[in-house]
Amino acid sequence: MKTKVKYKKYGTFPDMNTVKEIILYGALYGKDKKQYMFHNFHREIETKTFNQVYYDTVGLGEYLNVKLGLTGKKVAILSDNSYYWIASFYAVSTSKMAAIPLDPKLGDDELTDIMVRSGCDAIIYSKEFSSAVYMMKNTEGVVITDYILMNDFDSLVKEGHEILNNGGRNYLDDTVNGDDLGYIVYTSGTTGKSKGVMLTHKNVASDGIATCRAMTGNQAIAFLPFHHTLSWASALLASPLLSEWGYLCPSIKNLQKDIKTYKPQNFTAVPMAVEIIYKKIWMTAKKEGKEEKLKKGIKLSNFLMKLGIDIRRKLFKEVIDNLGGELEVIICGGAYLDPKYEKGLYELGIQVINGYGATECSPTVTCNRLDDFKFGSAGKPLECNEIKINDPDDDGVGEIYVKGSNVMVGYYNDEEATKEAFDGEWLPTGDYGYLDDDGFLFFRGRKKNLIVLNNGKNVSPEELEDKLSSIDYVLEVVVYEEDGFITAEFFLDTDKYPDAKNTIKNDVNELNKKLPSFKQITRVKTRDEEFPKTTTLKIKRNYK
């Protein structure tokens, strides 16, 4: 079902070729409005206005470029989410340096390996990562010349402004071009060794602008890891583009409490967080004896919606108040989201905007719009790119190809991988999907995960995982081929459903009756703990 609703106008701002322009645009129009609220080094809540963020950006940028002479160099950023991470990102992005955002959940050896492979020149780090820095300093092949402690932030900013006030060169006078390499992002895929995705300023700027034009919003909470490109458009670039503020949540563990405290209008999440919120709503209703009342309310609301009467936010005010009272939109990406969570939250007055992307595409490729969306789809292409389905089968399913101004220029120091990554001017994503008659993309799984049967049939494990996840007590499931059999391995909620391990086979058999014979699950396994995951909360498929 295609759905259209009336909504506030989208972001209206000019085209920009660089991230530097976006940051300066935010300072120009944000001025004394608050931009970020965060915990400082003393664990106190602090607020910075757009003017104050600009001041910090310029001071640190002056220190890096003029004091340390890092213009034209590669600078890594290593810390957990913090305001100081963002200020470092802004300082590098407003200069002719290239940022290497590091995943703080990687081990010291992995971080050091990236420093060797990237030829990084400097690193900005917080003291929590001193052990990784110690390893870097004592590892052959690391060429870092400057180790900059993020905890000295205030003094570095002060020194930068002193240099500027004393007639030092203003690094902002340096021209940053759209084609300049701005970022080297090491992927954290579910299989294989990370590769350094090279993104230009134009790549990131065009994607950020297109994303914000498609998904405008007001105050937000940011909790996804800042090293991940999904956070860039939703937190680092949305704020200056929309002149809106955000609370920087230090940990996803605090998400529900912080939502109630800081009352966001929107936030960006991975599917796991959306599922947790939805399940929490129903668990609370059941615990308080209001489950049937909630079901009746949804039935009434859905009837009225068909008549063009929308009273969802009034009818479910108690639910929304438990989420801060202002939450309207959850932007979701990074993995597949079961449509039942989209539809379920929409019925309660909270819209989930699902999208599709890849690090190689800066990252967003498609998304639903606030006023034009379909449950279960990944939406329509952004204005900065186009997509096609390559070599579709009889059902229209094929590999998703992308081309546009947001597509990477290649993999760092890996000409062979770069050459293999492109099919002419198109980037094959390695993902399968189809386009419907209205131009909405529907994701169907990863090419590398595809199960190829001896009869020549192809089976998408993600499609089966989606169906199996609808079983109430299934927390996680992975489908794979083993010895010629389609195998489903489960992590079950045995706390709430003590008999789950005994009933799962029967429920799988019931599902099999609705599937073609070649897609049926022939082996069932259970496990006693969660599946291992990447730092972006995706299950590692090669966990064995």
C-alpha cells in the first residue's frame, strides 16, 4: 500500500559542493541558536550554540593546519561519541585534510593495522584509547607524526585562536574543492577484511543535502556511532543544514531514558533499536493491563484514517508521552527492518522512514518520504543518484546498481578492488532487490549470502529470516546452507516462553506449508546466546 500524508515542507537550502560549505552555512544561519547538547569531559551537561561550535571548529582547525602543518594530510579520529568528535570532524572537513573516522569498538591491533594501511599522518584521540595509541607508536609501518589528545580540546582551540589573532594564516582561506578526497572510511562488513572507501567532499555533501531534503526534521537525539556514515547526514550535516539542535546521547543503553528527558522530534536508528522500542510499548501495555484497550484504539484509529480523520497522536498520547511527547519520526537504516514494526509504530502516530544505502554511496541511496512511502520498501532514489536492477529474474529481482554524485571514487591503495567494484559507470552493490511500478525499491538480500541449490534455484536467506522473525519468541535467526540443507539457527526468548525450544520446529513446519518446496527449511538449530555482531549491530554471518 502506497501511503501519502500531509506534512511540513522539506528542507530548502542551496546546492553545495563541499562539507566545508555546509558547516559554514550552519554557522551563518544558526548563529546564537543552540546546536548541540552533550556531556563534557567533566560529565556535566553542556550546550553549544552554532556560533560557539564555529568558534571551536576554527580554533582547532587553525591549530591542526597552521601550528602542526597538517594541511593536505590524513587525520584519524578515535573516540566514543562526543561533541569533541564532531568538532574534530568539522575542523578537518573545513580544511584540505582527509579524515579517517575510526571504529572505537575495534581492537587495538585492528586500529593499528588501519593506521599502517592508510598511511595516516596524525590522530586525534581520547584518553580511553591510550593503549591503542601506545601500540601505534610502537608498531613498524605506522607513520603518524602527531598524536593529539582530544582531552586537551579547550587549550588546543585557545592556541589556535591565539595564532589567528596574532596574524597567522587563516586556514579557512584555503580552497576546498568538491573533488578533493575528504574521507577514508574503513567498512565494517559482516564478512571479509575492511577496505578503505574513498569519499570526496562532493560525495558526502551531495548525499547529505539530498537526504535532508527528503527527510527534514526538528530537534533530534544522536546515538548511532559517529564513525559510521549513516550518522553524518542525520547528525553531523543535518544540524547545520536545518539549523536545528541535537542531544548527543553517549550510549544506546541510555536511549529510552534520554528520549523522555530531551524530547526529540526525530532520531536515526538501526532496526534493532526500532524493534526494541516497539516491543517495549506492548510490554508496558501488557504489564499495565492496557493491551486490549490499545488494540481497540488502533482498530478505531485505522477506521477513522480511512475516512481521512487522523487522531493517532491524541488517541495514543500516553504512548507518545512515554517517548518524550514530541517524537514523530524515526529514520531507519543499516539493515533490513520487518514491515510490521513500520506499520505498528505508524498506527500509533510515529512514522518510521526506512531507507537503503552503503558506505560506498556516502551512504544513503533511497528512502521513503514523510509524505510518500510504502511499508516494507526502502523508498525511492535520492536526487543525487539513480538506481537500476541488473539482470532481473522473472520476479524482477536482480542486483541493485547505483550511479551518482554520492558514489565513492574507489578503495584506498587498492586499484584491483576499485576496478572490480565498478561495472562501467555503475556501482554494483552486491544487494538484491526489485523496483515496483511506482519506483519504490524493495530489498531482498545480499548477493554473497545467497543460497544456491543443486537444482539451480537461488534462495535469499534474508527473505526467510524475515518470515521466521514474525514468530513471537524468535529474538534472532540466521538462515544458511549446510550440507545441502537450508538451515535455520535461532536465538529464542526462553525467559518469556520457556517451551520455545520444543515448539520452534512445529512453527517452522507451519511456515514451510506456505513456502515453495525449494525454499522450505529442512534443518532447525537453537543456540543459548545472541549471535556475534559487528560494531554496527549487524549479525556476523561467518561467525562460526
